[in-house]
Amino acid sequence: MNTLITLGAEEELQIVDQESLELAAHDFERGKLDFPDQDGSSSCELHKAVVELQTPICHTPDQIVASVAAMREVIRQRAQAQGQRILSAGVHPFSNWKEQEINRDHSKHQHYIRLVDEYADIMRSLVSYGFHVHLGLPEGIPPMAIFNSLRNSLAPVFAISLSSPFFEGRDTGVQSWRHSILDRLPRMGTPDIWASEEDYFKHIELLRKVGTLEAQHGMWEDLRLHHHYHTLEVRICDATPSLDHIWLITALLQCEVATLVEDYRQGCLPKPLSRACLEENKWRVRRRGLAAELIDWESEASVSLHDYFEHWMHRLTPVAQQLNLYQGMREKLDALFIHGASSDIQRGIFKRSENYQTLVQHLIHETEDVHSARSYTVQ
């Protein structure tokens, strides 16, 4: 087996005031001038309380995590110089979106201004934070064949990242409120099954032609073919403070895509499930998290998420062992079900403290803790 799946990642970080712990407007250009990027890159977003980091092209989950940790530290230094802190979670637990400043400089942020003009308060209220993984395929592999089957694995990957149970000072009752925010936009959620890459981009070109999409922007689904990098971009995950969870998400996706490539070569790709089926399981994960039961559409029965992961690990074992990822995946998956996803941990902290500031301080500590990155190397 010779299947190299390259990796890249993007993480949207929250910037908060170090005293009030509310979301805060960050001077991105000043920060980048004072503290240049290292082992990655960064950019501003629509809201000034967001800084996105990007890793370089990587070959292992270790490299992804090392880059994320290095860029978190750079952005932490920028924030600290402006009286701010950073944290990683799908939404802020108590800040109000109406109070968040937007990048409005027409000379630098025309794209964002056009988005606000088109989507109005839906876009203004989109103060959410995600973690995206890019997966590069070997030459000669048609990306849409892998894309269609990879859709089947989005819900369990999402479960690892869950980190947005609180919103504007309320427990929402779900594990990811971020998707409640995102789903108000068009072209969100689980993507359709596409016959080919040509059909996919022909559809996008038609949307541009009739004025629905601007340039290369406007497709925000949970999985997309990236127009520039030509990668499969998994966009479903909440931003999560845990580097171990980032590693596990990346490792599972790399192994799944490598396995799908081998399935394609052998003519036995898993049948892509319909959007309706996948949205049902996504909802179950959003609502119940790691306690969710997914629907096994083949057997027409429910299966616990834990058992689903066990079955999935069995499927991925040959590739995971070849890539020397199996033991790490096994250990981190076991730890996930012992300690919980970030949403579970956050609820436990708030139950004990009944204080949102304490919760945000925990998220800051988890995100800024450079010691947790020491076991990951860029080699």
C-alpha cells in the first residue's frame, strides 16, 4: 500500500479581554507586525474577535498539532500585548454577538462587507469558531469518489470536537450551538452526493453566473472540494482546546481517506449515504454528544457512538498500523470516552462553579497551555 494523504488545518481562535473575559476586538495587523507567524500563517476574519491560524502542508497528525501549538503561542503573544487572551471553543459562553466589532475597511475587507450586505444580521451574528482539516489525495484518484464516501464519517469526527454547549449565558441543551448558528446560512450542512468533480464545480460556476456566489466564496458545507488547494476540506468540527482531540480528529480522517483510496483502487468503496440519513446522525451527535446512538442504516438499528468507533477502528486498523498511528488513536479514543469532549468538560466545570468566568478561564488555560504540546514534534 502506497497512499500518502497530505494534511493541513485551520483553527479559528477567540480573542477575549483579559479582565472581563468578554470577546474583544483585536488589532490583527499590529499584532502580526509585532509577532510574525512561525510554523504556519494567520489571518483576520469578519469579526475582530477572531484570528484564524493555518498550518503548512503536513504529513502526520503530530506535525499538524505542532504547528497549531506554535501558532497558538504566537497569537497568544499578540493578544497579551493588547491586554487580551486566546481560547478555542465553538462559541463564546456568554458574550453577545451584537457587541462584536466587524472589519469594515473597504480597502482591505471588501469580501466581508459584501457578505454583510448580502446576509445582514445572519452574517453579523455568525460569531462562531471552527477547526477545519484539509486532506490531499494521491495523483490519479478522482476526488469526488472519495468525497461522497467520506461524508459517511463526518458525524463521529464531529463528536470529538463538540465544544459549544453555552451561548450568551445559557446552557443551550445541545453539545454544539455553533451549528445552530451556521445552519441559518444557505449552502451549509451535509453536502449532496455528486457524480463528478466536473458536476460539482459546474454547479458552483452556475451559482456565480446568476449572482448567488461571489468569486470563490459561499460554499460553506461540512465537507467541500477546495477551489484553490484541490483538497477535501472537512469543516464540520467545532474549534476545540484539546490538542489531543485535534490529533485524534486528524489521525482518523487521514486513515479514513487512505482507506477509501485503497477501497477505490479495489472497486469496493462504501455506498454514500443520503444527505437525509447523514443529517439525522449529525443531529443525534449535536444533541447527545458522546452518549448519542447513531442509526446504522444497513441494519436499521441504533448503535452507540462508542460501538461505532470500535467498528470504525477495526476498519482503519491496517492503515493506522502502517502509519504508526494505531496506538495513539486507541489511547486518545479511550481517553475521550473517559473524560468527555470539551462540551462535557465545560458542563462539569459550570456545574461545580456556577460561574461563566471560571469556565472561560478554564478554556483559556487549556488553549494557552504550551506544556501539552511537548509530546508532538514537527519531524
